[in-house]
Amino acid sequence: MFKLCVLIIVMSIDKKEHIMDVAVALFAEKGYEGTSIRDLAHEADVNIAMINYYFGSKEKLFVALLESKARYMREKIDAVQNDASLTELEKLNQIIDGYVNRFLSQPAFHRVLQQELLVTNREILHQNVIELFTKNTQDVVSIIEKGVRKKIFKKVDPPLLFASIIGTINQVMLSRSICNILMNKAPGTDPYQDPELKKRITQHIKQLVQDHLSIQPALQKQK
Amino acid sequence: MFKLCVLIIVMSIDKKEHIMDVAVALFAEKGYEGTSIRDLAHEADVNIAMINYYFGSKEKLFVALLESKARYMREKIDAVQNDASLTELEKLNQIIDGYVNRFLSQPAFHRVLQQELLVTNREILHQNVIELFTKNTQDVVSIIEKGVRKKIFKKVDPPLLFASIIGTINQVMLSRSICNILMNKAPGTDPYQDPELKKRITQHIKQLVQDHLSIQPALQKQK
DNA sequence: TTGAATTAAACAAACGTTTAATTAATTTTT
DNA sequence: AAAAATTAATTAAACGTTTGTTTAATTCAA
């Protein structure tokens, strides 16, 4: 009896956030168009009208969702970039850690973002996601470029190297089934729960990036 | 007058294929759920009922679409794998060429595939796409593994290296806007038309893979 | 004349959104 | 502090569209 009371209070304090949590999960599974307000209301255990009451419309709910969940990586990259004590390679490694941690800990939200990048006709939503991406890209690219200028790194294609970093994680996150295939796990299990996965991905990307960037002593001598 | 006649004949011969072409374009832009049969019928300039007449249902249209367009990479990988005259690195390079060519020449179809991987609740469609992916993954992974066993390659994480290859291309294909940002092009242009892009991606991935796999003489000596 | 291709119209179901009524909570007045 | 007034939260029902699909009639080709 008492427990039930507490539950109700907690729910009503941030019902908005509760709806948003359910929305991320449903959008991730069924897509934005594939998720109906009725589905959402039923799953979140609220009245259908409450969603428009709180957010105004389905589209505005989506935008609210983006804004509340997307600040993290922006701040992380900013912090790393302004840390003068780090070498360019260390910066990259920290950014890789950041992305892997972030993406793997919020697979549903991440899936929603990816979907919105692929579907171009919902322009407002699409544009919102693009903006999120642009600044991060430019920052990471400029770190790589700086390393190349300093001749700490080999001459590479910075934007495409960033694409490889993000793309590797995205590929693993593309679908549970594909991740299970890649990771040699039994189909049906949730691979993103496994802490081993995070370690493996981080290690692989860091090694890949380092191999690609590092100036080989042998090659230097030959010149 | 004569020209019009020919056009009509051609259209009626493979009207099915015409519908499928329009479907790919619309699905890519608006998503599967976001594309209505009416949109599709209007865009393809056929009656609404014709789509169900030809394909049975919207879902069956989608499956037909997959089956007609997805054989290519399968055959390409098969051919490369069975070519005994190639080293493992050459095989990988040819597969990279294959994927880049394929993905960049059919960006719309590729987008549709990606969408279906991200949305898990349309199980029949999802499963169809997964199956396409599984065999290719296993083949490429086994090529890398063979190279590692032969000690031609460094000890790496083969499934994740495959994820990096595909993931890099996918990242570039994720959205026109993102590709323009990555490639430093003016927003609004279609980057996939540019032949330079294909060359740049291929080069980058090949270099990335080679750096990651190659056993460095310097390191060998140290041992 | 038979069978396939094509059409406009209608189908029920589901969609996002709005309404108007009711309950709950908060503030103001007594 | 109690009652009244006001605002906010919540509800069920209905709104007009749009959805995928089907029908029954018609046109076309063999």
C-alpha cells in the first residue's frame, strides 16, 4: 500500500520524462512513423491526450527527446579539446572511449538518431540531428589535422578516419542480430549488456587508429 | 507520336520493375512506414490497386525489392574467395572495391537496407536483411582469419575489422548532409555523384586496413 | 470471347489531434 | 483554518484524415 503510493508520486513528478523514456524505446524498435501515439500512451500507461498536452505534438516530443539526451558527447569533446596536457593521440583515444561508452550505454537512443539520419523527409527532425553531428565532426577532424601538421601523425584523410571511428561503432550498433554475428554470440541474446564487448570495440578502434596514424621508424629511415 | 508509343510499351513490359524503382527511391527518402501506397502509386503513375495486384501487399513489395537487388555482393565475394591466385590482402582489397562500388552506385537501396536493420519490429523484413548480411560477414572474416593464421597479417580482431570496413562506408552513406560535411562540400549538393568520392573512400579504407594488418619489419626485428 | 490489365470507388481500421467534461491540486478569500 | 475560486492534470469520446486493402465494373489484348 505504501509502496504503491511512492510509485505514484515518483511517476507524477516527472511523468514527462517517463513518457520520453518509453518513447525512445519504442522509436528505436518500431521507428518514428511506426510508433503510434496510442502505442506510446499504452506502454507508458498514460492517457492518449497527455502526450499532446505535455509536448504539443508527436514531432515536438521527438525534438524534446533529442535535446534532453544529446548534450553529453558535445561536452566530452569540448573538455578533451581544451586539455593542453594531452597529446593528439591521447585526445583521440579519450574521444574513442567517450563514443564507445556513450553509444553502448544508450543503444536505443542511438538507434533513433541513426534512423533519423537515414530518413530525410522529416526535415525538422533530420536537421536537428545533423546539427548535433556537425560540430563534433569538425572538432575531431581538427585534432587529427593538427597531429598531421605537427608530423606526429602520418598523412591521412582526417574526415574519413573520423568516419571509420564512428562507423565502426555504428556498425556494431546497427542491430542486435548483426552484433551477435560479429561477436560470435548466440542469436537472441542482448550483446550490448556484455562489458567485454565495450572493451573489445575500444581496443580494436584504438589499435586501428594508431596503426593508421603512426609514423613507422623503419619507413622514416628509408627516406 | 511514335516516341510516346514506345514509351508506353516499354513501361508496360516491366511495369513491376518501374514500381520497384520508384519504391526504392521513396522508401529511402521517407522510410517504409513513411511511404504510403498512394504516394508510391502517384509517383510511379499507376493506379493504387496495381501495387497490390502485382505484389500482393506493401510488405511483399518490399521483399520482392530486396530479392531483386541484393544478389550482387554475394556473388562478388564468392568469386573473390574462390580465386586461388590472390593473396589474402588482395582479396580484401577487391572486396573493399566491391563494397564501395556497390554502395555508392545504389545509395537509395542501401539506405533502405540500413533502415530495415535499425527497425526491428517488422520481423519478416528485418530477418530478410539479416540473412543477406550474415553470409558475407562470415566469408570476409574467414579470409582475415586465414591471413592471421598464415602470419601474413598481424593478430587482429577479424569481425571488428570487417565492421570497420563496412562501417566506414555506411557512415559516409548515412546522409547526404553528413557526407558533405565529411567531404567539405557545399551543403545541398549530391556528394554521391562525385567520382572523386569513390576513389577517396577506397583509398582510405585500403590504407587503413593495410596499416592495421601489416607486420612491420621494425617490430619483427625487435623480437 | 476469354482472361488479363486497369480503373474509380468504397472498406474498415488506424492515425494524430482536439474537445469538452471531470477530477485533483493550488491559490485566494473569508 | 475552512471555504471558495482558480488553475492544472486527466479522462473518454469524437474529430477529420490517412492508411493498406478490396471490390466490382470496365477496358484492353489475344
